[in-house]
Amino acid sequence: MPVETAVENPRVIALFDVDGTLTQPRGEITKDMMAFLKELSKKVVVGIVGGSDLPKQEEQLGKGIVDVFPYNFSQNGLVAYKNGTLLEEQTLSKFLGEDNIKKIVNWTLKYLSELDIPVKRGTFLEFRSGMMNISPIGRNCTREERDAYEIFDLEHGIRETMVQKMKAEFQDLNLTYSIGGQISFDLFPCGWDKTYCLRFLNSDDFDEIHFFGDKTFQGGNDYEVYTHERTFGHTVTSPEDTKEQCTKLFM
């Protein structure tokens, strides 16, 4: 359980995306950034909301991250912790059913098998408890391959084209597609974006909810929570920018 400490502004919460906001994409948080967040947590309530599952979040932010700050949301809040205690865990398989899961998996593998891009590696589809993550190049590419693919994708719209085709194919399932990071996109039921975590932040407890993220453009995986009526959205360009903006706002 996290150590209870007095917070100067307990009715203000700062929610942080992970990739590109607290860390470099798929990178580990620096000691300096973690120290800054702990100092910030003396001023306002701090929460983490990431799209990855908890084990991946722990790879980036450290083991036991659910015990470090009062609120921790992995998979956009489908796995929600408050003060180190699990509040809820929702799953994609329960919600969609296995027949629909198989349809999506089969379509995706067929589409990617016919897609011509400069490099393909492995782990093209990752099934998480609350979403599917799809990567045309494959998630186990190297850092250099990841960086090169991002440039290629921005120029040729590989992910955007695939998303549009999936929207047409599976329109009856009422799914949301969210392009985030450098190499992949997420697929999940409508309403299961990062706004899902807001249901655990009672309006009786907080006057201000500030969200910090880098993919705040329409179609990015921070867009919905960034533009939500309950949040004050802040676009950041790097962990250093996050630190600078938070210092001006809260410190």
C-alpha cells in the first residue's frame, strides 16, 4: 500500500499517459522523472493511465507502480487500482464473445499476410484482456526498425488505411480504433478508450482533472480523454515538456 502523505491540493488530480509523456516510446522512466512525479504528488494527486497491460507498464515505470501513486489505470482503466487495491478488471473476451474475437483475428492475420511493407518481424497481434494491439511490422522489431517504420507509416498511411478497412468490415461490433505510439494501433469497444478511467474519479472528490498526453490529435489514443468535458487537456511533446508544463501549473 502507498504511504499516505498530505497533498496540498487534494481536489486536483494530474493524470499522465506513459509513452511519450513520462517515458520515451517503450522506454523506461528516468530516475529524475520519477523523482519529479513524487515531488508533484505532494502538490496534487497523481494518477497513471496507459494503454498497455500492467506488466508492460511495470517494465517502463517499475515493479509495484500501483503502490507508488494513488491511482493507476492500465489498459485505459479496464484494470483499475486505487491506493494499491484492485477496483475492477474488465475483459474483451467476455464482452465480445469468442466468435467475434476469432473473426477479428482471422481477418487481421489475412490482411497482414498480404501487406507489403519494407520490414516484418513478429508479434503482429497482441491480445490483451481489454483490447487488441495490432502492429503491421510486429512488436518485437528493434528500436532502429521501429523508428524507420514510424517514418514509413506517416508517409504511406499504413495503419490509417488498415483502420479504415477494419471499420468497414466490423461496423456491427461498435469498435473504436486508436492509433498510438510508433508501430501499432489498438482496437476496443466504444467507450473503452482512456475516458474509461474517469468513472473511478468521482466528481465529488475532484474539482479539476488534468490530463497530459502526446497523442492528443483526433485518432490518437489520448484524444478522447484530452477533449472530455471533465478534463483539462494538455498536449506534451516529451517527458521533459511534461515536467516543464507541470512545474508551471502546480509547483
